[in-house]
Amino acid sequence: IRDPRQADYRSDVYSLGCVLYHLLTGLRPFAKPNPYDTMQAQLVEPIPSLAEKRRDIPPALEKLFEKLLAKDPAGRPQTVDE
């Protein structure tokens, strides 16, 4: 959001986390009434909890989800194996 020139495969990892959240909850993470507010929320709001929406989410999946949506791209999985 801040600098599209910095986007790389880790942006795709973040997107995968957003899709996972949508598939499991039926909601979009950080959803706001307009695109600007949604982008702002992605920058400053905490990562939403899957477990708050679905009590059947295993802790390991919640932890992976949090890594996928890490604010700092360096905190996201760096390889497929990871």
C-alpha cells in the first residue's frame, strides 16, 4: 500500500492470507466502507482473529494465518516449505 514498487512474492502470501480468512469466515479482513479506509486499516489495525469468528480453528492454523498477514513482509513465510 505504501510503495507498490516494493511488492514481491510476499504480497502474494499476504493475499493468500486474506483469501483464507474470507473462505473460513465469509468476511473480508479489515473490511471498511470504502477502499481508502480499508487500506488504512490494513496498515494500522491488528490482524483479525480467525478463532474469534470460528471456534473450530486449530491454534496452528491461527498462527499460520497471523504469519501470512504479518505487517512486515519479512515476518511472512519466505518459502513454500516454510
